[in-house]
Amino acid sequence: MSKKKFKSLYERFYPKANVGLFADLMFDYLDHDGSGVIDFVEFYQVIIVTELCLSDKVMEWVFYGADTNGNDSLDRQEVADLLVAVYEMGGVDTRVHPPNVDGFFDRVDATQDADDRITITEWKDSVANDPRARNAFLKFGFRQSVS
Ligand SMILES: [Ca+2]
Ligand SMILES: [Ca+2]
């Protein structure tokens, strides 16, 4: 999407905040190659970084944004894509430090119902227990109050 579209979408998410300048900054930050265009994944990274805490709403939005096939749960590929987005947002080079998806499932899913899918409940419980994901959120000003 173009910068103009980005700013208008962004302002719709935050109608009460003066986000124009920040939207400019974020657009330029995300538009690594200077093409003047960013994609939706990049856009939603911006939305999560600008929330001030990990509210339920944000956690749900991220979850359903990551659920690309719309079946209300995250499989391993969807979790991998999501963790890459979150880690990259936190400045982690995922080519050097790829997300440990199996470890994530061991920690999050195996301790719950072990059905090899991440539900919205499991997802909300998980971020607080993933240091790299939590740091990525905290780095952008999230408060630590997850839940
Ligand atoms: Ca899914
Ligand atoms: Ca599960």
C-alpha cells in the first residue's frame, strides 16, 4: 500500500491520536527498499508496536491476523510466520536467530491440549512466556501487563 493509504488506514485505527507524523516515520522505517509501498504484514507490525500495552484486543488482532487460513487456530507455519514478524519487529535477525517453532509448540501446546494447534487462549498465555517475543513487544513501549 502507498504512504497515503497507510496513513489513512492508520488514522482509522487511532482516531483519537495524532498519528500522522508517527505514521510517516513508521512507513519510512518499514519501507526498507524505498519503493514507496509496504504490504499488509508490515502494516500490522506497526499497529502492534504502537499499542501501549498488550491488551486483549491487540492479542486477538495479532492472532487472527496470523491465522491466514481462517480456521481460528494457528498451525506450525502460521506460528512460524508470526514469530518471525514479532522477532523482526524487536530487531532480531531471524536469519541468524530463527524462531524455535517446535519449542514454542512444546511450551504452549503440549502443556495444554497437545492438539498441535494454537488457540486464541493458548496464544494469549504464550507471549508472556516467550522472552524474545516479550522483549520485542517491550522494546516498543508495551507495558509488561500481559493478561
Ligand atoms: Ca490457521
Ligand atoms: Ca492446542
